Amino acid sequence: MLSAIIALAALAVVFGLILGFAAVRYKVEGDPLVDKIDALLPQTQCGQCTYPGCRPYAEAIAKGEADINQCPPGGESTIIALADLLGKDPKPLNPEHGEEKPKRIAVIDEEICIGCTLCIQACPVDAILGAAKQMHTVIASECTGCDLCLPPCPVECIDMVEFKPDLETWKWPYPENLPENQVKKPRVITSIKITPGANTKTAHDDDSPPVEKQA
Amino acid sequence: MKEYILILISTVLVNNFVLVKFLGLCPFMGVSRKLETATGMALATTFVLTLSSACSYIVNEFLLAPLDLEYLRTITFILVIAVVVQFTEMFVHKTSPLLYQVLGIFLPLITTNCAVLGVALLNIQEQHNFMQSIFYGFGAAVGFSLVLILFAAMRERIAVADVPESFRGPAIALITAGLMSLAFMGFSGLD
């Protein structure tokens, strides 16, 4: 009788220890798949995939509700990276959601701007600075080039300008075959200097050669 | 070697756990509505059954038998199975999120799969040694997977078939299961 109690208690303690150790050792915060998918998305928060941002889109992909070819800013490289991660076949970008464009940022023509603040409300990443009746400007390092500020502007003073890396912002492209467990970081531009006219072209010059994409 | 092949054939076909011994019927009916989920369940069960039959053999041989506590077998094995399932779930969740997504909800369901406990108890009853226990568990799992996937494929077709109204749903599924069971009884001449 006593040996039965002791044996079962000992077994329970051992199993409890194993499970307790496993709970600490294999701790998972949130859904790791969502984090991995989110890290591959370009973080433009542009909503072109029909989801209200990159993370909701990542969650939809993880749940299997959304396809992997709905992200125009990420373009082909993002689709291939997602296909790799999820073990699916890459497919061309779904034209319903837009087409892949070279990396661009918004620039406000400060002489035309009337200070209506409509673009500030539209910006998903708070990259536009300004107040009512005051001139606005775009913080270039924050802008993700999502185009969402273009429609609300009543005087059409916002131009999408192609982003060209200069000496300070240029970096080596990522190698093509990354080790398997190394997830590509989203494209983040730390500092950009825009001098209108000299080394930038507006997005309306469609015949200009596309700028090489960042990573 | 021959002995292991015989165990495999016996558990997969002749003494199939679902259709001949009638163990593990709840997942057999419960998760066979779609082929995809059935495959996930089959994979998870194969893994857990093999592992738990090994673990329960070890516990029985080195803890219960020396202390003359064989009467505690059932409750001990339930404990072992629950721990194996829980550990597997944590491990898979961390190491392979994608596999976890496929197996996901099925892992905890296996804890209540009577086939898992049945295999552990039958291993003792038939006095298998360690390797035989593992093969017995693996064979039982393969048999379970085979039948589950076949049944799921059939149910997907039945779902779109023109079944008389009074037979729709679980009724036709149970009839199908019965027919499958009859077919598998036919293997009993294989001995």
C-alpha cells in the first residue's frame, strides 16, 4: 500500500519536473509563425493586401485565410521568401492588389501645401509632420511609400519620388542564399537625403530605369 | 526480423485496432470528415503511439514489476500517455510551428484516444519485449492511420453523393465503417 503511494507520487513528481522543464525550455511567445511571416513583410502598412496592415496580413497568412501573393510593395522577393518559409510554391503577384513598383517615398511640395492635415490623418506610419494652416513635410526616414496620402490631398502637392541610395545609404545587397534559420530583416531606411531635381526622378517619369531594390 | 514483420502485418491488417478490435473509434468518426485533418491526426497518433508504447513498457518493466504494483497499470499508463502527449505538443510547438499548425488541436485529443491506452495494456498482456512493444505500437498506429485516411477519403466522396435523406450524415458514415470493418475481417485468414 505504502509502496504504491510512494511509487505513484515519485512518478508524478518526475513527470511534473520533466513537463516543468519543457515548459521553460520550449517556451513560445505568441505565434512564432506569425512573427516569422511578419518579419518578411515590408512593413509599409499600406493595406493593399485588403488587411489593415502587415501584421493582420501575416496573421491571415498563418491561419491560411490569405494567399501569399497579395503584397505589391514586397513584390516578387517577398513572395519567394514567404513561399520558402511556408513550403508553398511561389506564384506571381495578384494584380487585383496592385503592381510592384520601385522603392519610393512621398515628398510634399511645400509651396503648394495649404496645411489641411488630411494627409497626416491618412498616413499609417505617422511620417508626415505639420499642423493646421501650417506647411507639412514628410519625414523621409519614416515614409514607407504606401501612396495612402495621395488621394486625400486637395491640392495634389504630394509627389512620389523614387528612392535612390546615395553614398551614405547604399549597402551591399543581402546574399541570395541565406542560411535557413536566418530570417531576412524588413527593409528599413535609416536616413535619406532628398535634393529635389538633382539625383531624383519623380514617379511620373515612367520610362526611367527602375531603381535597384533594397534587399 | 521475421517476427517484427509479422507483428506489423498483424497489427496493420489482421488485428487492425479500429476495424477489428474496435479501439479508437471516436477520432475515427470525429476527425474523418476531411482528408487533410485526417492526415494530421494520423501523423500525430503515429508519433504518440510509438513513443508512448515504449515509455509505458519502460515504466512497467522497471517501476511497476519490481514493486509488485501491476494493479496500478491503467492509471500509471494514463499518466504516462498524458505526459508524452503534453511534452510532444510543447516540443513541436517550439521546433516546428508549421507542423504544430497541422497537428495543432489533434495532439491533446490523442490523450483520450483509447487505442493508445489499449496498445500499452496489450503489450503487457502479450508479454512483448522492448522492441516488440515499439513495433506493436508503430504497427497499431500505421493501421489506424491507414483506416482513418481511407475512411476520410470515402467520406469526402459520400458528402457530395446522392444519399437518401434518412441516411445522410453520421448514419451513412457508420454504415460505411461497418462495411470497411467487414472487409478488414477478411484479412483474418492471413495468419
